[in-house]
Amino acid sequence: MNTLFPYLRTMQNNLNTTYATILSNLGIENFNQMQEEVIEKAESSKNLMVIAPTGSGKTLSFLIPIINALQADKKGVQALIVAPSRELSIQIETVFKAMKTAYKVSCCYGGHSFKIEQNSLSEAPAVIIGTPGRLADHIERQSFNPLTIDFVVLDEFDKSLQMGFHEQLKTIFFSLNKTQSHILTSATRLAELPKFLPFLSVETLDYQHQEVESKLKLNLVKTESTEKVETLMRLIAGFNQEVCLVFCNHKDAVNRISAVLDKYRFAHGVFHGDLEQIDREKNLIKFRGGACNVLIATDLAARGLDIPEIKHVVHYQMPVHLEEFTHRNGRTARMHADGEAYLILAEDETLPVYMHKKEFKEITLPEEMKLPPPPTFECIYISAGKKDKISKGDIAGLFMKKGELIGEDLGLITILDHSSYVSINSKKVRDVLAKVKNEKLKKIKVKIEEAS
């Protein structure tokens, strides 16, 4: 037994070093309590359900157990992460890559070149991340061998079920070896587990009510039904360009509000399921980069999106269920931050039953509306991306050297497969575009213009 202790100590020291390196690469000092508990529990539990709100850090809580389970000398795909949306899949991939491990990862989702994905999968990555439909398609086309998979994560599993991905998930699970470990994450408790899962019971860690509600201040704004959009505009104008997310129940309301804001030249973005994927992506890029600080959205934006810390959440229309209300509010008051939520209620509307026991402060808005200044940044489009071997350093170098910008004039740089976007000081846009108009990027002639 004595000979075992030094071995265990060495293993623990190596693990602690690995964790310290990963946290440093992510710019994080320590794991939070939830992450520590999930990491520890995953070592002994084969089937684990983590119930946690948006913003609690659950992505890292399941990525670390995956890293612990991966074997450097093993060939084939070892771990599979299934997420309900393209945006969430990309977000998970971004975090995994930021950890800077030695393991290859591939991300698969609709709207992405299938051939590019197949090429990436031809030399099997250790980890595959993807949406249910695209992963099922790859399995049916035998793009990779699922029998080597030892670890499966179903992120936001409840949302995948709500979106009707039962058949695709069946295809995925029926292809596996039935011996793998599982972590399921969800924002709500499931009444029962789907029959396609290869287990009947699951150990549950519930962090559903983790501090969010206590740090969230609820405000009520009453208005006339005919003046509701105007009331919304007066409310968000008062935020003076602080980041704001406005939720509606239907895309028609999103479009109606957007048309009024356009009339007043009030900078904003929109986000709902009827938009083309590229338009949703561009609107999110602008929002993340500060080119617009107001996003009008349906509940599609309530979960699974990589968006900045939100100062204000506005419920233009109240959701039917408490769970949806909780998801929306999860965009603010995240982790250790405070946040404000606003309920706009017309005289012919009533508060949902779940609001009757909640405390909120009724506020009165100023009669006059003063439009906020335009956003500090504007989003610029570049017609080259990852597939052209373009890096963030290349883009920053071009705009700082040829465009004569200084560091504070450059904001978020986002690189997609065949295009890139960069936020730059809106006061310098016209001058900068003139200076870089005929410049090349990595010896490639590119189009550089204001993003549409």
C-alpha cells in the first residue's frame, strides 16, 4: 500500500498542474463551486445530470471531465458533445480550443460545409462537437466510427428535446457502444428520461437556483397598449448605450419594434428563427463587438449563445412559463454580477401567475425621450477567413499599420471560415476604409467594407 501513495500523489500533482495551465489559458483564477463538484462527481459517476442556469459555467464543468478521460495514445473519436444549436456548438469549441490541450477537436453543424467537416473527421479527432441533425447525418454517412466513443455530453439536453431532435438523438445513441459515460446538462428537471438513453437512472446535481434570482432586480413599467413600443424606446434610450436584450414572444413583435427603431435611427440588432443563419451570426457579431448595444430577440436568444454580460433584460412580452422567464433573466445577474430586468405591462395585460409572489419595483419613465449617442464601434466586413489562413493578428496589423489605428480603436475581431469582422472606432470608419481600400491581407486581395 505504501508504494501506492507516491504514485497517487504524483497523479494528483500532474492533475493540479494540468488544471492550473487550463485555468491560466482561460484567464480564470479558480473553478467555481459547481465546476469543482461536477469534476469530482464525474470521476465516480457514470451517468450524471447537471441542472444549472445560463451563465453558471457548466461548459467548463463538463470539458474538464472529458480532458481527464481522454487518452493520448488512443486512436479514434473518444468524446462526443451534442448541443442543440450551431451557436452553442461553436461556443463550446471556442472554449475547448482556448484551453490549449494537445487534443484535436472538430465541430459539425448545419450551414457549415459538409465536405470540410468530412475532411476534418477523416483523421479522427479526439473530440467531436455538433448539433443532433448534423451528427446523425455524419453517422449515417459513416464519416467517423462512433464505436470508439467513451464519453458523451448532451449539453442543454432539455432544449434538444423541446426542439424535436428525438429521432436524431436516437440515431446517435443507437450507433454507440453502450458502455460510454454520460454527462447531461439542463436548465430544468426532466419529468422522465427518453427511452433511447442506455441507462434508466441518473445521478443529479441541481444548481438551478444558484444565486441568480437574489442578485436580479425586477422593475415594472406600466403603459397604454397603443404606446407600448414608444414606452420601450424611452426605457432603452435611458440606458444610454448600456448593453440591453429585449425579449418578445414572437418574431412579428421583434420586426414591428425594429421598424419603429429604424424610423428613429436607433441602433439595434434583431435575432429570431426566421432570419438566415448568416444574418443571425452577423447580428450577434455586431452585438458582441459593441456595434449595436440593443438586441431585440425571441426566446431563441435566451439560451446557448455566446454574448456579452447583459446589463439590462427587458421583457416586452411576458413568457407563458416560469422556465422561459428564468432563462431570459439568466442573461443578466450572471455568476457574481448584478443585473436588472424590466417588465413592460400594458393596461390590457396581466402578470402571469408565476409572477404573483415575486417582488418588483414600479418605475416611471421621463416624458421626453432623448436618443442615446451612436455606438462607439462600427462593424467592418473582410472577405477572407480561417480557410484563407487569416489570423486576428493579421487583421489587427493591417488596421493599425495601414489604417493608422491605435489599440483602443480596435474592438472584437471575429474570424469565420470565409469572412472576418472587426469592430473599429465609429468616428474613424470613413478615414480607415479609405486607407485600407486597396490593401492585401496575407497577399490576398480582399473586400473591406462596412458590414451590412
